Amino acid sequence: MELLAYAAFFLTIALTYAVISLGLNVQWGQTGLFNVGIAGFVGLGAYTSAVLTTPDAAARIGGFGLPILVGWAAAMGVAGLAAFAVGFLTLRMRSDYLAITTFGVAVALQLVFQNWESVTGGAFGMAFIPRPFAGLQSQPFAFNLSNLAVTAAVVLAVYLLLEHLLRSPWGRTLRAVREDDIAARALGKNPTRIRLQAFALGGAIMGLAGAVQTHFIGFVAPGNFLPMMTFQVWAMLIVGGSGNNRGAILGAVLVWAIWALSGAAIAELFPADQQARAASLQIVIIGVMLCLILLWRPQGILPERSARRKKEILK
């Protein structure tokens, strides 16, 4: 039973990363926007929901005690508005310039989370965040399984929404802008506006993922939103297949499995006083896996349909 409880816990965390990966797929996979500020938008959603739903606390502002679903909706709204604002100021830049700018935004947000103690709790974070099915916490398997069902429902809802949008004229316009914005402009489209919409939608989805993950864990701290999270999510999307929503979900589960298993292996193989230094091996393992998969499947495990067609034609 303990193994099944851990499996449900593992899949729940993996699926929260799948939601983040779906958000990045809108930005990069479908529109070609190089966002390196993922951790900032995820953290913004997490803190927004935590502030709105936690009980009253004398040491900080907040404690509104609102329902969890209200917190999730607010997380999407705040993260989406923040992404819209960042996009409005930065989307005229391209490739590496956009990456540097979004990375700077993420670092700035992480510093806000760490130092705005009256709202975020500072470096010590925020506890007592309400958890779905909290009454089942004494039964780990039932609690984790119930939360897995909720998280899977969130992933399914986001997946179906994005599949519908990406098959619509708007989705086709995204790919047209990604491939050739000059041609798209010649056809009467506004590439800047389309990019801004995609960036805001992706940011809102990332904020939702942060809120879902935070309420499952019941605690949030600035250390949860370091640049390492951005690296993990990019690895997930590239491994799964950029441009394919199913690939984004598969890549999230696969990379998180490798991350968790490598962490367990390090804990077993290295003595306690060396485990902190050996933890960097996880990044090496993910990097090597990334290289091997790209050598085997350059477009990812489940590439975008158009990429598969091109490959079949070349054969």
C-alpha cells in the first residue's frame, strides 16, 4: 500500500509539471517564444493562491480563507496578467534577447518572494495552505489518489482546451507566425498581438500549475522556484516533443521519473555528508538523457504532426 501511495504522489507531482509543460508548449512549441522565466510565473500563481486561501496570520497580509478553486482561478488571472505585461514590454525582442529578459523577470520575482515578508512569508515561506481532501491526510493512499484524480482532471481540461484552440483558426495563426511572421503579416495577421495572446495564455497555465502543486504539498517557499525548475520544464518539453501537447505530458512524466529515481539512487549510493554535493549529478543525468534522446529522436519522442509528415516525405 505504501508503494501505491508513493506512486500516486509521484504521478500527482509529475502531472503538475505536465501542466507547466503544456503552458510552455503554447509559447515555444506553437509560437516560437523563448521563455526562460517559467519559474517566476509558476511561483506567482502559487503565492497568489496561497495568500487568498490560507487562514488568518498575524505576521503577514492575507489570510482570506477563500475556497481553493477561487485561489486557482486567481492564480491563472494574476499570472496571465503578469505574462501579458511582460510580453507587452518584451515581445518585440527575439530569441536570445527575449530569453535574457524573461530570465531577469523570473529572478526579480524570486527575490520578491524571498524579501516581501509581509505578504509571502519571506525565506521561511508559507504553511497551512489548504489541501484538497485534507480530511484524508491520515490515509496516505486515499489522500494521494484523490489528489491524483483532481490533478489528472486539471491536465485533461487544459489538454482538451489547448487541442481545441490549436485546431482553430487562432491555432493555425500561431503556427503561421512561428514559421514566417512576414508572410502572416502579409495575410492580414498581427504577429505581435498573436504572440502576446500566446504568451499570456501560457503564463496563465503556468500560474494554475503552481497553484495546484502548492495546494497539494501544503507549503510554498521561494526555494521552490529557482532557475532549476525552468531547466526541468524545458527538458520535459524537448524530450516529449515540442509542438505536441501529448508529448509535453509524456515528457513531464518521463523526466520527472528520471529526476526522482536519480535522487533516490544518489541517496543510496552516497553517504549523508556528500549527498548535497552529489545532487548536482541529477543535472548531469538529465543532460545526458537529453542528448541521447535528441540523437535518437531529434524532434522528441512525440514530435509535432507536421514534423512527422516532413520526416515521412524525406524517407
